[in-house]
Amino acid sequence: MRRALVLSDLHLGTGHRRGAVNIYDDFKEDDRLTQLLDRHHGEHLLLNGDIFDLLKVSVRGQFPDEISERLAVIKLRLCLRGHPKVTQALTRFLSHDASRITYLPGNHDMEVMFPSVQALFTRVISGKDEHERVRFVTNEPFFELDGVQFHHGNQFEALHAFDWKRRLMDRKGKPPVLNLPWGSLFILRILNPLIRERPYVDKVHPFWPLIAGGMVFDTRFTARMLGETAKGLVEARFNPTWWKKRPFANLRHFLRRDLGFFERLDHFADRIFKQHEHVRAVFMGHTHVPMLRTSQVAGTLRTYVNTGTWMPMVDLGFARLGQHLELHYGVVEWGDDGVPNASLHRWHGTRADSEEVIA
């Protein structure tokens, strides 16, 4: 029986130093992730996007939105240095002859599109720039493996979708930069500065109750956040470059697609099942909400799995009201008949007797 381990939305940042708070790194589970990787040696590790939170990596105190290949390498190097236990665990994982790694970038680690970034990641965990058992999916928005499709999920939201036909933007006399979607520009230009004042603003789901409550209990900050968001959205929509990337045919389409962010993605999985009879399971991440759904399509059982996130989230929905830190991951098992069985798991591992409070 073959097995694969599916992880997404870890959001590893630049690490934490003793006695200091890093509000831009939401990942604090190095030890338990290390335990999980050590448990699954010899399997196929599928990194399904947002493994690193490169959008929240500052360089010289700034969050530049013109991201060249050189800058992308600097940002990833900071993250790898900030989480040495994780990189060492990946090295041990890959040292087993049967282990493989497939990496599909998400909207927070789009920098993985660059060959030099891929080479750095591979070199840190294997000692060489290329490895026959490390693969990066950077020419299409998803990949398929023996009846299972893997999507990060950002492509189903207009705010965060990549333009796969034009992933890089040329600059006169300068190296090309990533063609970032508007959602990434929003994080870099608007959300990251606001996090300095309210570190929780990007850890709440759904977002609209936060806005409603903020207008009552934190009026000045919430009004400023809404004003800066509206200004950024208007500037983006009337920017000629944006019009070339994503022109909108009518106002209704614009409001429905561009403002409908962090929707549930299971109905997109249903669409995939109906269009592709051979697909038995679909994995996604991105929404930070773990989910397992099964359905019968054309008499065959199909499974949708969302692997959630490893960063703490505050859920304002009635079904999951409260703060959650649940370390979810997916597993795919292929039996002798080749039919995949997809499942969602919650990792516990072994926690230390105490831990430093860093947030």
C-alpha cells in the first residue's frame, strides 16, 4: 500500500527568538511538526501551498511588493534559518530512499515559482540544488496523482488567483518581478502595517463579523482599515496593469468574485468531480477551515478534504465559535486495486511540559 502525507498552510515565518515577540510569524509548532515528519519517513510528502508565509517576511523593515528572484531567495532563507528543526526534519525525511516531496506554491509562498528559490529549498534539505525526489509544481495551478487532485485553493478566488499566463512582470532595465494578485498586494501594502497595531486581524474567520464588531468596539481603527482597503481596491481596479490582468465585464461579476474571499471551496470540488469521472478525491487548503466531505457522484464515492492550517485562528461562525489551534493533515492511501482513500487527521504528538509565551 502506498501512502502520501498532505500538509498546507503551515505559514512558517522568520522564527522566534527567546525574549522577543515576532508578530509576523504565526507558526510555533516546530517540535510537533518534526515529530509528524519523523513518523512518516518513506512516504510521499505533498506540500499543498502556504508552507512558508513569505508575504509577511520583512526585508530591512519593509514589505516590498516588487519581488524579484533575488529578493525571494532572501525571504526564504530567513524562514529556513528561523525554523532549523523543521529543515532538519525535512532532511531526515528525504534521506529515506522511498521518500518524495512535491511542492505546490500557494498565494503566501508564490516566490517558489523562481528557480533559485527552488534550488535554495532543495539545497538546504538535501545538500544539492536539484534532487530527483523533490518536485515543484509551477507550470499549472494544481497537480494530479493517481486519481487525486491537489489544489491550494487560491485559484478559486479572484482576489488571490495567479495569472498563470503571466506569472512574471518585466521591468525596463531591471529583473522581472512576480505578478502578484491583488490579495497579495493588499497583505503587503495594507494588512501588514495594520498587524503592528492589531496582531489578530489576519487570524479571524469569517472576516465580516470582525468588521461589524470593530465598528462598535474599535471604531477608529476599523474605519481606518476599511478606508485604506477601499482606497487600495480602487487604485488597483483603475491601474492599467490590473485591467490587462483581470478586466471585469460588469459590476455584478466584479462584486461577486472580487469581494467574495475566503468562501467555502467544497462546491468547487463538486464541480471537479462532475467534470472528471476518474477523480476520486480533491485536497485543498487556503481557507484555514478543516473540512471533510463525501458524496456520491455517478455511483462512486468522492471525497473532498481541506487540511486547514497550523496557525491559531479565531472562528466567529456559530459552528466553530472560539479560538482554535488544530494541527490537521491529510492522508491518501492507494490499495492494491489503485483506488485512493483520502482522509483528514488531527496531529497531537508530544508537547513539552512548558513553553515560552511569545504571543
